Amino acid sequence: MNTRNIIIVSDGTGITAENFAHSLLAQFDINIKDHRVPFIDSVDKAHIAVQKIKDIAANSTNRPIVFTTLVNSEINAVVHACDAGYFIDLFTIFVSPLEAELGMNSNHTSNRLHHNADSVAYRNRIEAINFSLMHDDGQTNKNLDEADVILVGVSRCGKTPTSLYLAMQHGIKAANCPLIPEDFERNRLPSSLDGFRHKLFGLSIEPQRLSEIRNERRAGSKYAALENCRYEVNEAEKLMKRHGISWASSTHKSIEEIATTILQEINIPDKEHVI
């Protein structure tokens, strides 16, 4: 399969531009190799970025595709003067039409989104991350009443990364609690979840995939055995159905898709989102 070098040049972190570039390139049957060049906020740094683009191009069969989000026109001009790549200026594509629609000029200020470190929304997001880390894998049952959502499912089905994604991207306080063989034997949810039925969302996974993941951690163990994985997944799904818990399989869904499903299914109050 064809591989293309993708370069993200930004005056900020470049994370948003990188995600957008991935969404676009996912429509094509190619492999991509990422190169992020962040914090290009001066002409000197722009020349360094240009040299990096040239170096990557010199070692590539095809010219690299360069996505830029550079607000400063002088810096942008330096980077786009480089002829070693195919350039897509994301700001020019979107800002100019918005200026026409809004009837005003952009202020062309770099890093405005990243000046929100002292905002209430940003602090709430940090608090949500700390909460999710503290309540990972059922480590503590304290303050579960503060949770926006509590994820349940068998070990290694994707609860932890989903919890952290919800916290980091949406400021959601997400706890997660494993369902274990003792729960299946008792035929009931962990007692720590009593009273929180309305906050529960389940994750499941195909047994074969679960076995593969567990074998990476504890190869050859009963914990990772396919037959045991089939048993745990089957019992967990029966338990979730019995208690009327909405659930989704993580086997073929990205964390972003799972998180979106959770936000739609669980009645979580709207929270300001900070990029």
C-alpha cells in the first residue's frame, strides 16, 4: 500500500489539525506517516520548519502533504514559499469564507485557543481527568455520586481509555468498574454500584479480540484463555441485559465513536468544551 508523509505545521500544538488531516486522509486507501511541527510562531521557526519539510521530502518517494494552521501572514508566507511539498492551508480555506459571512476580519492572533488555561472550563477538565484516574478500575468507591458516567465491563475491554478520553475531551467525570467472575457467580452487579443504575454504561468486546489483548499482558494464562474470555463476555452481557444497562462493543469502534455513543445514551449535563 502507498505510504505518504504527512506534515502538520502549526503555531499551536497541531493536534486539532492532525485530527482533521486524518479524517480527510481516511477516505483514501493509503498508509500515512505523521510528522508534527508545532509552535511555529516566529519567522526563524518558520525557516526551521521549511528545512524539516525539505529533509522529509528528500527522503521520500512522493512529495509530502503539508497541512498548515498558521495565522500570522508573514510566517505563513515563509512556509508556503517552500516547493518541497503539497500544501493545504486550513486557515485560508475556512477563515476567508467566515470573514465574508460574518462581515468582519479575523484578528489573526496566534494561539488564542491555548490562552484558556486559567478558564473555569479548563480547570473542570483537569478535575475530570484526576477523577477518572482516581476511579479507574474500581480503585475507590468514594464520591461516585459525583461521576457523570460509570463504565462497567470485563477487564481489558476498553474502559480505561474511554474514561480518560471522556475526561480529556469533554470534561466528563467518568469512573469505571470491572465485572469479575465473583459478580457472575452472585448474578448481580458490584454492591458499590447500588444506587447508580442511571449512570451506568457497559462496554463489551468479542472474546477472540479480548483473548488477544489479554495474551499481550499475561500470555498463556487462564485469564487470557479464549474459553475463559467467552465465559466472561457472555456473563457480562447477560448481567447488563438483566439490569437494563445500555452497552456497546469496543471491538470495531474507535474510542471517539464509543464516547459519542455514551454521550448520546446517558443524560449528561452539557459542559463547556475546551480544545
